[in-house]
Amino acid sequence: MSAPVALSSEPPKSAGLRALAATLVGGDGVYARRFDNLIMALIAVSLLSVGLETMSALPAWVKTVLRFEELVVVVMFSLEYLLRIIAADNKLAFVFSFYGFVDLLAIAPFFLTGLDTRFLRVLRILRVLRVLKLQRRVLETTVTERTRELAERNSALERAQAQLAEELNVARALQSAILPAAFPVRTGCDGTARMTPATTMGGDFYDFIELPDGRIGIVMADVSGKGVPAAFFMAVSRTSLREQAARYSDPGACLARTNEILCAQNPLDLFVTVFYGILDPVTGVLSYANGGHNPPLVARADGSIDALDGAGGLVLGVMPGVSYPAHSVQLRPDDRLVLYTDGVTEAFNPADEAYGVERLLAEIRTHRAGTTEALVERICSSVTDFAGAAPQSDDITLTALKWAPQ
Amino acid sequence: VKVSVERIEQVTIVIAEGRLDFGAAASFQLQVEQALAAAGKAPAALIIDSTGLEYVSSAGLRVFLLAARNAQRSGLGFAVCSLRQGVREVFELSGFSRVMTVHPDRATALAQLAVPPA
């Protein structure tokens, strides 16, 4: 471990020089800008003098000034060229690059005229190529400008995205906050519900409603689609359903009325599948109606599992004037009622297979005898295990109920 | 979902294949709308042939609903045909098979919708 420490504490001497060179040529610092402006001014002066020299009758003093000016220009350009080589990460690559040649050509005529005066005129004209040095300046300025603009736009986008994500998080939190945290406390029955929201905001919801007559309303529902529209429609559906549940003792009538309300305020043509049941904790009778939801399952004490009949009613929000027939089932002590959304049975694994009803039935059969909490827990972890690394595309919502009269 | 369109006289047939889930619903909707727009005026009709459709989510069902409504608004005939077992169950469970015409195969659908040229 000591070697790297020693290396970094004693940087090679050239690094300091290179850093100095880098602050003058390249970069966006104040020295680099000043140096750049100086070079720019010299390019302008030198181009002007190239033009002046083409005039024939120049006074002697002008010629002296021009010669002195050329000396200064070449010294500065040579210095710049050297600095650029020093500052370059890959020195050879710079020397052989386009601007490496341009920089060399800008000074070469001066040094070469000393060697052979025959090419003097040609070489002097080559100095016009110094105009190419301007191009670098323009390009560099443009690139710096674009980079800055891009960075600004990126950060604006990031801010907007962070805000959107934050708002979605709040919406999701609100969405799960309106779901009841626990089953109403009633002698003789208990229930557990759980919703695991998908990454994109989904539209599943469940509800337990304490009705005026002492019975308990049980809702399992799934809004078509995802995202903010689905979340809004879910909130409207849930509120309407709750309101109507207090007014109608018949589950079918409650769904029919809720359907009218949803059809009247449904600009996006969304719809919601709703299972609505009313459990009498005294008698164990569950009366229910089904608006297009997959039928809940009743696991009997003898190990058989029945799907509640009466499925196939139209989903809510599609068409007004639909009636929903009410059905009822007598729950027996030790029976378990399992309500779920298709996020359970249509959870996919990486091999693109669906979890399916059979796996759900097997889990219920195995864990039926325990508490409703344990049953929900087991089914959820079985779905999670099955899906593995596959992304969860839909909300996974599950409720288990038990009637156990005193 | 993969979509192709055929035309038999006045009947436009949209053939859907693959999985119609939330992610695919928007593009499927667009293609069905284009097919509807190109179908022409009554007594034209639109059939969505779902022989190759493996899966339909609730967002996918919505596209069928919108197509049926659209067709009805423009006075066109509309039917769905050749649903596979799993998809047919979704149609039955959601009550959709009661609000739109579902035929067991294309021939039946064509026989019901095709209006012989005058």
C-alpha cells in the first residue's frame, strides 16, 4: 500500500509545468481567456501586416515596425505552440492533429526563411494560414457555449424529473393511505389485506366498510390502465362506492348505482372491475355482486376450493343502465375467503410464464388452516419468489377473510 | 402486439397477435383507429381477429371497448372473432362479451357483417 502513496505525494516535476500550460491554453479559466485574447489580437495584427506588406511603397520605419511585429508574433505563437504540446495528454497526437499543423505552419515561415531565402515570398504568404488559428477559437467558443447550454438544460430536466418523481411518490403515498390499514374489529371475523403497488402507479384497491346495519362491506377492485389517470379513477371509484355502500343494503343495487355515477364522469373511458360483498358477522352470510372482477375463492374446511359464482357482470364505467344480480354464500367456521386482483395470477416470471390460478390454489390449500395474515403473507411471498427478477408490471392485491362465530 | 390489416370487400379485418398489455395498448389503439378511419363509410365493418392474441390486460380490453364505441359512432359494424381460451375468459369475466359481438371464427363474423354488393 506504500508505493501508490509515495507516487502520489511526489508527482513528477513535469506535472507542475503541464498544469501551468493547461491553465494558459485550453480550459475555461480567466488566464486561459486572457491568453486566448492575446493570441487573437496577435492573429489580427499579423493578418493586417501581411496585407500591408503587399503594398509596394512602404516607408522604412513601417518596415522596421513590421519586422519587430513579426518577431513578437512568432515568439508568442511559438510559445503557444510549445504550451499546447506540453498541455496535451497525447503530445504526438496533438503535433499531428489538424490544429497542430496549423500552429506549426503559422510559425514555420519565419524559421524557414532563415534557411533559404528563395522561398521567402511563398513562405510569407503561408502566414495567411494563420487565419485558420481563428477557426479553433470560434470552434472552442462554440463548443464551450453548447456544453454550457446542454448542462443547463440537463439540470433543468433533472430538476423537472425529480419534481415529477416526488409528486408521483406523494400520489402513490396518498393512494395507499386511503386504503384501510386494518379490518374492522368485529367479534367472530377477521381479515387481512395487502397491496404491493407496481412501479408504475396502478389502480388496484380494496376496502372494508362498516355499514350502518352492523355488517361489513368488502371491496376488491382493479382500474384499467396505469399511472395518474388510473389513480384518479381509483379514487373516484372508491369514494363513490363507499357513499353508495352506506345507502344500499343490496350489493347489486350498490354496484348499479356506482356504475351510473362512474359512467357520468368518465372522460377517459376507463373502467373498473369491482367485487363487492357484504358479510354478516352474526350469520356468516356473504351477499355479493360482481362487476367484471375475477371471482373470489372460498377454501372449505374439507380442503375443497370453490370460486364464487355470479362472475361475468360488466365492469363498471362502461355502460349505464346495467344491473348486477346479487348472490350469496354461507361461510362456515374455518372457511377462508380469498379475494385477489389479476396482478396475482398474472405475475410473470423471467421465462414469461404467468403465476396462474393453479399455483394460487395450491398455496391456499397448503396454508388455509393458519391465520388470514399468514395466508396472505404466504401467497405474497410465493408470488414474489415465482416472479424472481422479472419486473412487477401490475399491482398485487390480496385479501383473506375468516368467519369464526363465538 | 403485432398488427396486420386485411380487407374483404367492405369489411376491414385487424389481425392482432402477441400480448396486448398496458405497454402495447397505446400503439394497438392507434393502429385500430387508423384501420377504422380507413374502413370507409357504412355499410363498412371492422373485425378484430384475435386468433394470435395470447394475452389481454385490462388496458388492452379498453382498446376493444374504444374501437366498438368508435365503430358505433360512425355507424360501422363491429365484431371480435377467434378468441383463444385465455382471452375469451377475460372477455367473459369482464362482461365484455355481453356488450360487443364476439364470434367463434372469422367466417361467422364475415357472414354476419358482410353486406353483399348491391
